[in-house]
Amino acid sequence: MLKQHLQFKLSQKLSPQQIQLMKLIQLPTQAFEQRLKQELEENPALESGKEEVENADDEFDDVYDNDTDNDTIEAEDINIDEYLSDDEIPDYRTQANNYSADDDEKSIPYASGTSFNQYLMAQLNTVYLDDNDWAIAEFLIGSIDESGYIRRPLADILDDLAFTQNVYAEEKDITKVLKLVQELDPPGVAARSLEECLIIQLSRKDQTPAVELAVLILQKSFDQFTKKHYKKLIQKYNITEEQLKGAISEIEKLNPKPGGSYAGNTRIIEHIVPDFSIKIAEGELELTLNGRNAPELHISRQYNNMLEGYKNSKTKSKSQKDTVFFIKQKLDSAKWFIDAIKQRQQTLFITMDAIMKYQEEYFLTGDERKLRPMILKDIADTIHMDVSTVSRVANSKYVDTPYGTKLIKEYFSESMKNEQGEDVSTKEIKKILETVIAEETKRKPLTDDKLAAILKDKGYPIARRTVAKYREQLNIPVARLRKEI
């Protein structure tokens, strides 16, 4: 038998307005300006500047209360609530894009101009080739990636030429045309490996003894060179340490990614605009929000005049009724957007002010060893906001300090106990580790075990594997690869 019962369930959901506000908070300055520009273009009731319209709500009340002529539309016929039915909800109330932060839309600006492949094809046009070789050369250039390499085996290229271009050739034909393509600029382009790329570049240089030795080392002992087995190289080629230094110097001048050197290559262009500024005045910290985050907006007076005209009209048609509904939508949207921007400004300032005060000693000195351990929850508890709100501010905002412009999330770190039982920031330990490695003897760099022992002597008892983890996070190679002669 079917049983029916009622069940009450309490759940919290973000309204579309709250979701839009969270997205506004997350935007850095430049993206926020684009969002502001878009809103100004889409909503004619919203204008920039200092002018304000007072008692806009009263105008609505007057319009509805005074419309009582029996021959015209009655006041109840122009009930705004009636217009805001499910099929007539304003766009700004429904466009919540209610998806996770990981799914946020990201627009990537690209530099305009000639692409890298087009640049290579323009050079190829100056070379005489028969139709078959031209088709091969064009296909090879199309196979070059953004770093300037051909990563595919020649056998695969042969098959693709036959199946897609109806061009039949042997591997020796591909190799011959490849050598020609490798003569194009920039030097090293169309190489199939780093070794080949470097050798091609060296072949373009004046063949001095140092260059010839560098080519020999790359051709015969590339693996030993990359692993910095310098003693073995000196013994193998019966050379002096100075001769090896000269060859290494020539190799270090080369470009491992020739495709990246082309100025017209499409790439992401990023220009950082600080969202906050921190200055020191008479020993005190001063925080300011970038003025570009605090635009002056107001409701359009023209829209207010349109309502006034409707109120004074003796007869009111269906089209005028639709106009009032449209105006109401745009005014509501404009008012909400202005309030959301004010709330965004307040949230940004409160959050950054709490971070600044928490890390006051660092901001006064600039010494990264003074950074206190700080996690998102520390700031969230201070300002009585959700951790996700603090995360939105920290992950995408920059602050201009006397010590440079930095991403706010860089000031967050976990804590560890030192020998005195005090909590110290992992940032502090990384800074000390970085300093120790910078001051080491490069002929005999310190291993992770030795680095752990040095840190322990300084009062930071951490394991060797932790040292290795921090070293990798700092993009510092192992001791063997830091070795110099």
C-alpha cells in the first residue's frame, strides 16, 4: 500500500544576485572594468558620473497611484508584481550561471599579427622547389609546434602525406626537405630534439675551437653533458677545465625554444594592475583601494523623466504600459548593480585590511622571514566572512607594496614548529633555504641531506624529503644539476 507523508527539509541556496556578487568580487581590476563597461552598454538606465536621481521609487508610486481614469488603464493593471511572473523575469535575475568556480568562463586575449607558421611559409616562398618537395615542406612547417620543434616521427609524417595530401615519398626525400626547412629563421627551427636544435644553432656560428668542442660534446656526450658529469667529459676529450668552460658558455647562449623568439607568435598578453596599494607613512601602514575599482555610477535622469512623462499623460496605452515595465526592469537592475559594486568595494577593503594587519611586521620591513603563518580561515574568522569569499579576493588580486607588486595569495602559508616550539611560516623556511643555496659553493653544491642539517642548526628541524619538496616548489634543481666548474 502506498504511503504518503510530508518531509520538511531546510537548505540554503545562493540567489542569482548573490552568485553574481561573488563573481564580481572574484574579478581583478581589469576584468572588473570590462564587466562594468559591459553593464553600462547593456543597461541604458545606468550611467557613470556623480549625478544622482532622488526619490526614484516615489516616482513609481506616483505613476501607479495617480492612474485612476476609468477610460485608461487602472493602477492595478500596472502592478509590477504582475509583470515579474515566471515568463517575464528580468534577465539580470536569471543569468546566474550557477556553476562551480572551476567552470568560470575565461577569455584569453591573443596578440594579432602573422602567425609563426605563416612567418616560416613567407621565407619558404623565396626558395625554388618542385611541386612534390613544396608539398612536403609545407606539411613539415604545419607540423612545427609553438616551441619550434617537430615532435612527430618522420614515418608518421610519411603516412599522413600519403593519406591526406596524396603525396608519396620516401624517408630520404622527407629528410632532404627537412634539412632545407631547418635552414629557415629562427635558427634551430624544425628540430626533432633539443640536441638537434642546439647543434643546428651552433652550426650557424663562426666555427671557433669552443664552438667545435660544444658541437662534439652535444653529438657524442649529450647525456653526460645534461647530467653535468664534467670530470668525465674532461677525461674523455682530454681537455682542460677552461676549454670545457668555453664550450659550455657557447651552449648557454643558445635558445632551447626557437619558436618562442618570434615576436609575432601568438601568446597570452598579461598586464598586471594592482587592486590595492600599501604605503608606509610615518611608521604606519596605509591601505588604499585602486580607484578603478570604485567607479561613480548613478541612475539615468532620462529614465526618471520618462516616468514623469508617463505620469502626466492623460491616456495610457498598452505600449506605454510595456514601457513602464521595461523601465522598471532596467532601473531595478541598475540599482542592484550599484549596490553590488559598493558591497564589492567594502569586501575587498575589509579583507585586504585584515591581511595587512595580520602581516604588519612584514609590510613594515619587507623581510619575508617576518611573514606569519596565515591560512584563509584566519582572515575569514577575523572579518566574519566565509572562507570562499577570502579565497576569491586572495587568488586573483594584486597589491602594490614598497617591495614590489605581489599576488595576495603569496602571503598565505602553513605553519611549522621550530626548536623553541614557536609557529613559523613555511615561507620563512623557504626563504632561508633559498638563501643557503644561493650562498653555496657551486663547484660542490649542497645535497638535500646537508641542507636539512643546516636548517636544523638554524632551529628548523625538518626532514630531508621536506627540504626536497620546498626546493622543488622554489624551482631549484638537485645538487648535481646546480654544479658548475
